[in-house]
Amino acid sequence: MAGNLELIKSASGSSVNFLDITDCFSDDYNVYALILGKIDVSADATFVYVRYLDSGGTVISSAEYDRADLRLKANASFEEGKQTSDVYGLRLQTSAGLQTSEGGNATAYIYNPYDSSSYTFSLGQSVNATGINVLQGSKSISVHKSAEQITGMRIARSNSATFENIEVSVYGVK
């Protein structure tokens, strides 16, 4: 049935700098849902990024990503961001200003990652609390500007803080 989610893979880690989810994309689906149900970090957070893994399992870290995002702050003006030709893909807000006890969560949709003749697009949203206990959300879009077959992804931080706990699930959208 259209709109059903089918679990493909789950992964988790503790005290890790990144989490790779390998072999989660195939020609079975065109759209995937990425659910980051738990994100606890070791130090003040900035953002969590999604980078893709090519068909050989190598992280695509060259400047092939464009992205735009909007931070929806409850206590301040909204902030827009954009980056072209970046080394990071989809950007998701996590526990800005918080330590390990209160994390964030996020959902993203990834379009056509396995299609070697198409760019890979993504759309994400996340929610977290800031260090002053103010809720904020974020919305983000990105494109991987190289038509190549993507088989997996790396969830990573832009700074050196580790994930104390991270839980990720990947679903195929039917």
C-alpha cells in the first residue's frame, strides 16, 4: 500500500564519533525515511550531518552537497542558513547547549539514493531544547550534486563531540 514504511535497518552506538549505516539503500525503494530517535552528545552540540556512502562504501566527503535550513527558535528570530559546494549534506539540529541528558530527535526523507542517473535529494526536520530550556525546531533540505549510486550513509557531528547514545532506523517508503 502507498505510504507504508518498511523497516530496512536499525543501528545504534554509544560513545562514538559517527555512525555508519551501510547497505540500507537498494533498487527496492525510491524514497527512504531516516528516523533519529535518540541523539545524546558528550558536549555542547552544533549540528548532526548526513553524508552518503558510495557504492564502494566510501564516505562522500568532497564538496558535492548544497543545503539550506531554517532554525525555528521559540525565544528569538528564526535563522536561515545555506551552503553550496559543502562537504556536509543534510544538517539536523540536535541538543544545542545541552550535555548528555537531553538530546534531540529528527526525521528525514531521502529521495533516489540508489539511482545512479539522478541526484540524491533530502528533506529533514528536527527538534531539540537549547541550554536555556527553550524548544527549537529546524527544517533542512539538501542535494548531493553527483549522479551516482548511494548505498548507505554516515551520521556525524561537525565538531569533535561524541554521540553518547544514538539510535537510527531506516525505512523504505512504499
